[in-house]
Amino acid sequence: MESSKTVFDQKDVEENKTMAAVGYLGILCLIPLFVRRSSPYAQFHGKQGLVIFGVWIILWIGNIVPIIGQIAWVLGSLILLAFVVMGIIHALNGDAWEVPVLGKYARNLKG
């Protein structure tokens, strides 16, 4: 498995840490995606936040299925919450942390 860590310009990271962290707060992921279009760092974290938010919506819709959907929603939401917390911490620390499993989908988003 190839391990490639994305490297960002340090000035970009320092100027956009807070905006990158906001990218993990549900629908607020749109803020860095639209407001900081020129920041690769904010875009990186905003796209990951968008993917997490999209998966959470899918889980929420699947919640209508009795028992199985509800169990998936609870477990999935706990995992996504952990990803959100870890994403915020890494964004504020200036790290290019890729969300496990979901990060590859965020990489494929155009923008």
C-alpha cells in the first residue's frame, strides 16, 4: 500500500487552520469550499468534511429501516463523530490527515 502524505504550503496552513477545522462541522463544510477556494489546505479538509456529511445523511436516511438501519445509524454516527473530532484536531494542528476509508473519496472530488 502506498503511503503518500499531502504537503501544503506552511503559510496557507497557518492562515487557514480555523477554516479547515470548520469544514468538519456538518453543512458548514461548504464554507471553506466556497470561501477559501484558493486555499488547498482548507479545500482538503472541507472536502473530507463534505464526504463525512454525505455519509451521515445516507445513514440518517437508512435509519428508517427498522432495527438494522437504526443500529447502523448509531454505530456509523459514533464512527463519523470520531472522524469529525480527529479531523478538527488535525486541521488545527496543521496536519494533512486523511480520513480512513472516506479520504479517498474526498480526494476524487473536483473543485
